Amino acid sequence: MSLATATISALRKQLVAGEITAVDIVDALAASISAQDGEIGAYLATNLDDARAQAAAADLSKPLGGIPIALKDNINVLGEQCTCGSKFLAKGYTAPYDAHVTGLLRASGAVLFGRTNLDEFAMGSATENSALKVTRNPHDLSRIPGGSSGGSAAAVAADLAIAALGSDTGGSIRQPASHCGIVGLKPSYGRVSRYGLVAFASSLDQIGPMTKSVEDAALLLQAIAGPDHRDSTCLNVPVPDYSADLHKGVAGMKLGIPKEYFGEGIDAEVRARVQASVKRLEAAGAEIVEISLPHTEHAVATYYIIAPAEASSNLSRFDGIRYGQRAASPADLLDLYKRSREEGFGPEVKRRIILGTYVLSSGYYDAYYTRAQKVRTLIRRDFENAFQQVDAILTPVAPAPARKIGEFADDPLHEYLSDIFTLGPNLAGLCAISVPAGTVTSDTGTELPVGLQILAPHMAESTLLRVAKAAEM
Amino acid sequence: MATEHIDVHHVAGLARLELTEAECAVFQRQLEAILGHAESLAALDVTGIEPTSYPAPVYDVMREDEPRASIPPEAVLANAPDQAQGQIRVPKVIADA
């Protein structure tokens, strides 16, 4: 069995025992990539020589010593490109600094390994909005890996990475994790520093682990969580030992099933897999409680006002002046801005910038943006009320398994509506995780993974991981 | 919230995007559909509800007023599409006298 198929926890044991070297792991990944990444397309860039050099120098006494971690290509690594899957940054930008999580990975002994594909600026649910590359689902190459962290999910699922970091603004870690059959954890808002993550929607974005096991998710979260003076929204709250309670089980816990998440529009097979996971947790001693999150139906509209509004502001920095795309022979400064942005951005990014600019514009601000922020409060309260009754909440991640590449290409609203189950936790700042819950057989006979989503209160990652461990198949 | 409100061409100008006519037409149709969906929010009673800007309680975060090292100018200039004399060069922004 190739070392590329192993988990962080298994590899750490072998490394510490001296049975393998960190370079062996890099070599195993290099072989996997060479055999498979041509058809999967998970990586935008790898530097195997650099990875071997890092591995050879890795301090194995550190928590992630010698473990290669792939990074979504919207996280800055000093001296590397950070394309965000965009033509705008494909040329003319080399990161002049490390993201906070990048520095923490280095400090924990990890090997920074490869940059994974994503929807342009993390805007999408299929990785089809990458301007640079197509990424395919390793379980069925005709299908999407999900998105926006589709490259990270596909890499981990196909053993092209041991583990990876993704970012999640409205489901971008959990949904590709679900579609690719891996574990994906979105930390609570403020648990992980966003410094050096290229900003999409600042009140929603979080960086999180994408791994082969719940145990690995706990290990990787441990390495990246904690305060950072460079992100004022990153909370100065102590980081507990996330592995400590992992095996304590769910006996005596109350787990909520929100009726709004199991109604119309969900694939019957997906519902059945999620319900089977619920039954397993019940058999393990959890009390299952039906709950209501009455404003669920408004999550899509609320999110697709707030996230584009924040994006339109954040992406104003891409103006052709300081880095990246600059239009040739501009007539004047305004022409430089407008043509650089027209040339550099793809359709989904333009669509969201226009939508966000509109909802923030004079005369529409209160009707759209302020109202959406108020509905966000209602959605947040729904969860607060629910967590008065239950310790965690169980839901599907996505209404259906991974769709075919190219489906619904001209219908962005359809795509947005499929995010319904993952948006609420971002709007409310909760922590959330996707754990594999089995597979559904496609019309062509492929087995498509389905994820169970678990939600826990703000900063309750230990509870989240404990339930996830019990739900892991 | 009424439908058929967004003038994509106008808003693209505000957003500093030089769209083609074909792009405007596609976005016009798609954004009308998205904004149509967003109308469901108008039916909710939000009287007296405080807006949420951030989901976690972060207010007035202060730090000690101490100088810290920042990214060196040459590292920043290395990404500039055009530069001269240690500065990023842009098209002329002052009209001829």
C-alpha cells in the first residue's frame, strides 16, 4: 500500500518510529500525482524538489512534523504564486508574505505541498469557475468535485495529498468534501485567522482542514486555530485539545434533526444515506430530537446578497495598479481599471461583483443589504434557539450527489439554490463538518459519495469532532 | 423590491467593469432571476431586528500602538506591472493645464 493512501495519524506514528522518512511520503505522493493528476486535475502547481527539501529538513518532533499538506490556491505562501484560479493573478503576483495558517503549518513541522485548484476567488460550488483548469471528481471523472475547494477535495480523495486546507464561505469546504467522500471542517467564525487568505466575503470566510479521517481533521485544526493580531476578527479564545474528547462517543448527547433540511428538493437516496447515519448515532446512544430552523428557506437569498456585497468591496483591490492583470495602452486611469478587470475576471466573479455593487448602491442599500443583514440575525437566532435544545444538529450537506460537469452552466440561480444546506452555518458563524455517509449509485454505475453535515455552536469544535467521530463509517 | 430594476450596464460602470454588450445581456437575465428570488425577504417582518454584520462578537479590537515591521517596499514593488523611481507607475491622473 502506498504511503499516499495513509492518514496523518498513521504516518506520524511511522515517522516517529523511524519506519519511514518524510521524503518517502513526498515520493509516494509524487508517484500518485504522476499516475493520476493528469486526468483529475487537482493541482495548479506542485514543486516536488522544494517539497523534498522541506521534508528532508522537517522537525519530526513537531505535531505535524514531516506531513505534507496541500493548500488551496487562495492562501498566500511567501515566494509562491497565489492565483485564486483567476486570470487576474495567473501572471504578475508572487506572494510577498505567508498567510497566518501558512506560518503555523511551517511551525508545526508540516511540508507545504502543492497548490490546489478552486473556483475563481472561491466563488462557486463545482470548481468549474476556475479560469485555469478543470478538476474532475476522482469517483467519476465525468462529474464535478464540488467547490470551491474542489482541488483540495479531489487531491485528498484520490490520494494525491495526505490532507489539505480549503476555505469555506458558504460551503466551499463541506460540499466538495461531501462530493469527494472525505472529511471537511469549517471552523467557527473567528477560530482561524484569515490573514493571508485572499478575501471573498470577510464576515463569512474561514480556512479549514480537508482530510481522510475525523482524527486528522482534529490534528490539522489544532495546528491552525488560535488568535492572530493581524486579523481583528480572529478571537482570542484558548484552543482546547481537539483530540482529547474525540473517542468519548455520543451516548447521552441530544442531536437535532431540522425538519426544513429534509423536505422537498432533496434526492431520495441522499436523504436515505443521511438518515442511516442518524440511525447509527441513535444506536450509539444519542437522543434524536426533531427541531425547526424556520428561516432556512431564506438562507440563499440572504447569503447571495451579503456575500456578493462583501465580495464587490473586497475585489475592488484588483484594479490593475499594484499586481496582477493590467490592460495594455490605457486611455486613462478609469480605462485602465475597467479593462484590467474586464480582462482579468471570469463570468461568475463579474456577476457577483455586479450583484454586490447593486445591493450596496444608493437607493437599494436598505432594501437589499440592510434587510439581508436583519434576516441574517433571524437565521442566527434560529440556531441559537435550536442549541438551547440540542448539542449538535444533523443535516445533509448537498441536496444531491455530484452533478455532471457542464450541467446548469447557464443557470446560476439553480446552482446557488443547491447551497441551501451549507449557507446557514456561515451566516451564523457556527462550526460545521461534512463526514462521509455512504454512496449513491449513478446512472452509469459509478459510486458517488454523500456527506452527513454536523453543526455545532460557535467555538464548540470539540463537540463537533466528537459527533463526527461517532458518525464516521 | 420591484423586479426589472437592475440596469447591468450602469452598475457595471459603478463596479469599474467594462462589459461587452453580450455579457450585459446574459447578466441582465441571470441577475433578474437572482434578484427575483431575493424578493422573498421583503415578505419577512424585520421590525426591530438588529442587523448582523459579523456573526461573532468582535467590537473595537485594540492593540498596543507599537511600530512593527511591514512588508519591505521592494517586495511589494516586485509585483507592480509598471514602476519607476521606487514607485508604482500609473497613467496620468491630472488633466493638462
